[in-house]
Amino acid sequence: MKDFSILEKKLKLKFKNQDLLIQAFIHRSYLNENPKFHLFHNERLEFLGDAVLELVVTDYLYQKYPEKPEGEMTNWRAALVNSKILGRIAEALEFNDFLLLSKGEKKELGKARQYILANTFESVTGAIYLDQGYKVVYDFIKKNLLKELPHIISAQLYKDAKSLFQEEAQEKEGITPTYKALEEWGPDHAKHFIIGVYLNDRLIAKGEGSSKQEGEDSAAKNALELKKLK
């Protein structure tokens, strides 16, 4: 069994009920191989943590930026609580070392692991809230997540690539980009798409992904990097 007191020291927290912290790291797959384990998986904590995270971020933005409209703060919040950022922060906090996974799940890295880490950040948030209360979980989120906000705002990361490319294309050429699927293959559960982004009939860039939306986002990112506009 992993020594979760090491994690408590890293987080500078002492849980009244350490089982809550341990449960936050239990992936459903672990219980398939360890059905007699004394704790349940982390999905209920993740559900709670997701709501706590949204409340804390909303609370912070509301207090910190009294002049900002709802729509802008909504975009900032969405950029903060996306799985890429949550997964990266969870990795920096060394959550990987404490995950309780099946043998098969341990081998899955990349996007799959990032998704698990992001969910674990949410479940840890839920565990801290239950064990320590709102003030402590607020400070935890402020320290580990809200520090990302200035960069998100300055780099306009709250705008997705499609929005940014559309703004640039309309400003420089007066044209709204369109997207077309150029290639598509694979079974329904594992589709793959190559998408082209066009200005009128001019192909600007291609992108690929496991959905049309992901492919369009990839194409827009590539178009922004190519700087082919006037």
C-alpha cells in the first residue's frame, strides 16, 4: 500500500480521515482486480470535486474582477478547469505516484493518463472539501490552479484556436474560415479524421483528430502557426 502521509506532507495537509484521500486515488479499474479492497472508487468524490472546483473558481473570479462581465469570466473559468491544465497540475503534484490502477491501466499513458490525472485532481478537491472544509479547499485551489490565470488571460488561452483563427482571418482578409473533412477512416468507436481549414477555396492548413471537432481545432492551431495571412 502506498504511503499517503508523504502526499499529505507535499500538500501541507493533515487529513482527519486519510481514507478520503486514499479513495480519491482509486480508479474503477483497480477494484476490478482488488474487489475486496476496503474503499470504493473515486467517481463520487470526482463528482463533488468538480462542483467545488467550479464554485471556488467562480467565487474567486467574482471577487477579484468586479468589473468583468459574466461571459468573459465564464470563458476564463472554462480555460482554467479543462482537463489539460488539471492533468498537468496533478502531474506536478506527483499524483501519478499514488494512483491505484489496474495492471492494464498502468500501461496506458498519454491522453488516457492525463484524463485520469485530471479526474483525480477533482476527486482530491472533493476529498479536501469533505475533510477540511471550504476555506482549506479554496486555498488549495488558489495555490495550485488559480496561479495559471494571469498566463491564460495574457496569452488569450481562454479563446480556442478556431475562435482565434477566425478573428485573425476576418481582421486580415475579411473572410470567415470554413472546415471540410478531407479523409475519414476507422470503425465507429475509433474514427480518425483529417480536416482542412479554408479561406474561400484556399486550403490554409490541415489537422487531424479522433473527432471532426478535434480535427478542426488542430487545423486552426496549425493555421495560426503557419502565419499565411496578410
